[in-house]
Amino acid sequence: MKKLIIIPAYNEGECIERTIQDIEKHAQGFDYLIVNDCSTDNTREICEKNCFNLMNLPINLGIGGAVQTGYRYAWEHGYDMAVQFDGDGQHDASFLPRMSEAMVKEGADMLIGSRFIEREGFQSSFIRRVGITYFTGLIRVLTGKTITDPTSGLRMINRSVLEIFAKDYPKDYPEPESVVAVLRNKKRVKEIPVVMRERQGGSSSIGNVKSVYYMVKVTLAILVESLRRYK
Amino acid sequence: MSLRLQIILLAMLFCVLAGMVTQIKRKKLELKYTLSWFVLIIVLIVLTCFPRLLIVIAEFLGIAAPVNMIFFLGFCFSLVIIYTLTVAISKMSDNIRSLTQKIALLEKEEEKHE
């Protein structure tokens, strides 16, 4: 089974080496691909110096566009599974083999690594947890499914979801919206407890002012998404 | 509206129309996105030729002063034009994203063959 780890990287020069070492050590059997989203720091130089498997976007597309590039790559190269993995050191590669096993065993089309099942490790700030709980509620109302961590960036998908994402993926703040799209396509979404770390470097893409925009945009996107019709 | 004003307005409108057609001929403007501008100019030409029409429509809509009618029409047309632009931008940003991804994918392929 061919499995690809997609690492969207925007100015992750501080952390990218550690992330790849972590993957090479703990996630055997996985290929990885760094999608450099036109970083302005030395991310590209570091990756090239270390001969990492790297892809460079000629203009900055944002997280959604970067991850989708990875999905398109995975789709074209016949991968059976793809997993998004943050380049800032928040995610722990030792969960990846467990996730791919669980995915096969539970027959899931999408498997989300959730921080809020066993409530271990970095739990995000209080304000963010409130936001996440709100999205969990919204998704439950609209789809009837409970997703404890809809904003988690650690998500593994199989080829059937890969096909959906390669064609169509939200541009910014894609996580909650794309979970709804997957659920609406009648795919099985499961969650597995994981432990996440606080980011090791770089800065969050969501600041204070942006978080208001984030809540509004993602809410609207989820509502529109649940109005779409799928075969 | 005095005849003089009518003639001046018509002259101006035809100048704008001619200017736009030239721009399209030189391929500086895409015909597709200028349709709403064409409609606007044609409506203005008609209204300048028959100012009575303006008063009739204003009365029909219950607008007291015909001048307000002009403002209202101008506002509606501006909104339509802005909306067409928003649609065009959305389409374009989608295309740009798709192209950017394709370039990155192709570059990756090429690197493998080297």
C-alpha cells in the first residue's frame, strides 16, 4: 500500500528538518512530500540542502491550495492513502503508522487525529476550544455526526476521498469545511485519539482579528457545503 | 432638459461608446466583461433622447424627483457591474490556483527525469 505524508510548509525553516527526521524515524513505509507554499524564509534552501522530497509553488496559494497540490500529486501517483501533516512540529509522526492501521481496520475513508478524545497533550487555548466545540455542534446539527476535533490538521484519507479533494478543496481554513464535504459525500469519517504538541516554531496563520473572519467564513462555508447536492 | 444639454450629453456618450469599441478592437478589453457597460450607455442614450421617459418611469415607481431616478439607476448599474467583476475574479483566482498547482506538479515531474 502506497502512503504519502503531505507537509504544507510556509516559512517553516526553523522546524522542517526536525519534522522530516521525526517522519523518517517513526513513520516507516510512508513517503513524504513537502509542499513549499512560496516561503519567504529559507525553507526551500534547507530542504534542497538536505535533499528532502520537495515541491515548490511558484506563487503563494495558502494552506488549502498547498495541501490540495499534495493531494493532486498523491492522486496522480497512485497513492492509496494520504495524510496531511503540519511542518511546525505540532504533529507527532509516531501516530501515523497507528492511524493507517486503524483506518484499514475500522474501514474509514477519512481518519482524523483528535486532541479531544483522551484530552492529552497540548489542548489549544480556551478561546480556541470554545470555537472548536461550536464547530463540532454545528457539524452535528447539519450532518448528525460527531467530530470532536474538526479543526485538526492531522487527517488521513483513502483514495476515494483523495479523488474528491484533488478536484475540489477549500482555499483557506479548509479543515472543518472539508470534513463536512466528505460526510456529505457519504464517506465514513472516524477519529482516533492523538497527542499534539504546541507549535515548535513559526507562527499560527490565525491571529486575533483573523479569528473573527475565521469563525464567520468557516460557518458560512459549512452552511453552504451542507446545501450542496451530491450524487 | 434643454436641446443643448441633450446634444452635449449625446456627444459625450457616443465618445465613450466609440472609446470602448476601440479598446475592444485593440483587445485591451474583453467583450464579455463590457456587456454591462454597453447596456448602461445604451440606456443613457435612450434616456437622453427621450427625457419624458425618465419622468414617466419615475412617476410609475413613485419616485418624486426624476433626478433621484437617475441616481437610483446609476446605483443599480454599478452594482451589476461590480457583481460581474466579482464573478470574474472568483473564476480567475480558481484558474490561477489550478495553474499554479499544475506548474508545481510539472516541475516536480521534470526534476525526476533529470
